Amino acid sequence: MKFITDKEQIKPGLIIFRRGDVGHDQFYCRIRIGKEDRYKTISLKTSDRQTARDRAMDQDADIRFRVKHDVPVFNRPFSQVAEEYADAQQRRANAGEVSQARAMNVKNKVNGPLNAYVGNTQIHLVGQDRWSEYPLWRRENGVGRRNGIISDSTIRIEMSIFAAIMNFAVAKRYVPAHHRFEGMPKLKSARRDEFTLEEYRKLHSVGRKWMKEATTPQGIWYRQMCYNFILIMCNTGMRPPEAKNLRWRDITKAKDKDGTDILVLFVQGKGKSRQLIAPKSVGDYLDRVRALSKATKPDDAVFTIINGKPAVWLYRDTVEELLKYANLRDGPSGIPRTTYCFRHTYATFRLSAGVDVYILAQQMGTSVKMIEQHYGHVNTIKHADRVLMGIGGWDAMHTEMDAEIEKQEAKAKATQAIKAKQPTKPPRSKR
């Protein structure tokens, strides 16, 4: 290189030199890295030749120690390595090995939360502790969709990319093998609050009032559909993805061992399917949905938008509108409620009614550990009478609430009718 001056070989693979392209006369050393055709250049920060020789020997010894003990030789910030990894994923996407969506997601996560968290940190300083602390940092320093909380699934995706970047660094020999992250930190779920019985009563009664206040055909349709959707979710415990996938052919009538009418719903989530049972009242809510819908063939989705196409977002905006109207948007913990809260509500009410936790776990398609740190496996249809234990009273409560609301509405109408019949006083003439 033309800018190198005063070059001196101290030993094979080690030279010192000055640079003619800088404004000082300090020495640098250039060290060959082991058997690799790679070199590391280090500033010696002295203009004295003998001091430069001594420091060069010290740097050479340090490099040899690092190589011997698998310690990184080159300093690279995490952001640089992450960019290399993102570029590699893009090349794989161009070759058809991974999807373009995957490559774009990696790039967005790298340029977003990952670099914000650890981008300026040298890659060899990123250890297991930084990995384990990421979920807490992410929740404290970011928001999810629609300004909500960061979901566990989002954090897991980001951490899988985080881990892949460190594996990439190991493969490139930027860091030793022990820098691979082990396992996945246990995430402390920010569980959304269920509704209390009093809140559910309020949602039920206020929802009736909210429906009647709609002023446009579209508003009337969506409010009625949303109201019945909520009742169905609170009385089945379905996951939102299962509700989205529900078809009319998946719903059948049946009887339990005591001859009580029930519904059997075949629901499918993300790659999993199961049967759940529901009380007859859910059939009434579904009848209302069918009467509103333009899509009622066996293969049609149960929950649709006004034109009959499947509801992708399950009335998210309308649900939020009702929850705000009822002043129930945020739970006691301050976390905004979503459609998953209806599932939590179902589980809470069923457990409160004394439903066996093992049966409930099967009914809801989850593990007992998620409910009560135990596990069991039973057939929910066989034990429909136990799953629906106390549901008669639940239905009665609905009927009682409806009757009370209708009584109040009738009283209000009668009062208005009386007022309408009363003659209006003529205006007083001015004298």
C-alpha cells in the first residue's frame, strides 16, 4: 500500500509501519491471524520505534492467546453482524431458499427493536444475560398493534432472530461457540383481564342500548353482529382464530346423557382441531348471526363482514367501540382488553361454577398446567353435563337480565307516550 512508510518486519507475520495519509507519525502494527489469510491492524500510539517494537510484540502475544482460547480477535458491533445476517437471508430469499416475507421480517426486526436494544454493543459482549433481559426491555420500550401491549408471540419471533444472528456470528468465528443462546427465556405473560360478573352484566345491558343507538344500516348490522359475537365467545371459550375458521357445517345439535339439548362445535386453530360443547343459548345467538349473514351455506364462514366475506379481524374496531362505550376497555391492570378476554372470562366463570379443571382443559383445548398446574385428559362431549354444570342458572341470568332491560325500556316508552298525549300550553302573550 502506497501510504505505508517506515515499514519494519519484527518477525514473520508481524510488521510495524507509519502511515503517510494521516497527520501524525505514530506507528501501527499489522499481525497475521494464525493460519488464516487475515490480518489485524492496530494503532500503537507511539512515535518511538523501540516502544513500537515492544508494543507490537505484546499485541502479537495477545492475538495468539485469543486465537488459542477461541476469543474474538476482531471487534464488531452487533448491528454490523446483524446487517450481514439480514443480507445473507435476503440472498437466500432471492435464491428461493426462504420466503421474501421472512427476509423482510428479519431486516425490519434488525433495523428496529434489536438494534435499538443491543446494536451498539460489541458482538463478543452480547451474552446470555442480555438475551434473557430482552423480553422485559421490549415490553417497557415498545408497543404492539394499535398501541397495545407487545405480545408473547412477537417477542418470541424477535428472540429467534436474535439467536439466529448469534449463531451466524459463531459460524463466522466472530465469537466463540459458547455465545450461542441456550433455550428460550420464560416469558412473563402480560395476561389481559377477564370480565367480572358485574362487568359482564354491564356489557350485556349496555350492549343492548348501544345496538339501538346505531343510526345507519351498516352501523346497525355491525353492532348486532358484534354483540352476538361477544355472547358466543363468552359462552364457548373459543380462541379468536378458532372463531375465524368456524364454518356452519362445523356446528351440530346434540343431547347430553340427561337428554339436555347442547351444541357441538368442531373448531380449528393453527394446525390443531377439537370439539367443544356449548349450551343451547349459544344456538340462539348463532341463529341471530345466521339471520344477519349473507353467507349461510355449509362451507361459509359463520362470522363475516356485511358483504358476506369472512371477517378477518373479527369486528375488532366494533368490539373496541363497545368496550369504550361501556367504560370496560381497560382492565384493573391497565391493559387494554381484546377478544381474547372473552375466552378468559369463560374460563373464570366455569371454574367459579365448580367445573372440573381437567374437563375444562380439554374443553378449551389447552393443558391443565395453563389452568391449574396439573394435567388431565377427558372427553368433553361425554362429560357435557359436567362442563355445562350450572349453565342453566347462567341461561336464567341471561333471561332475567333481558326481562329487566325490556321492562325498563317498556316503562320508558310508556312515560314518553303519556308526555306526548299531554296538551302543550300555549305561549303566554306579551302585554
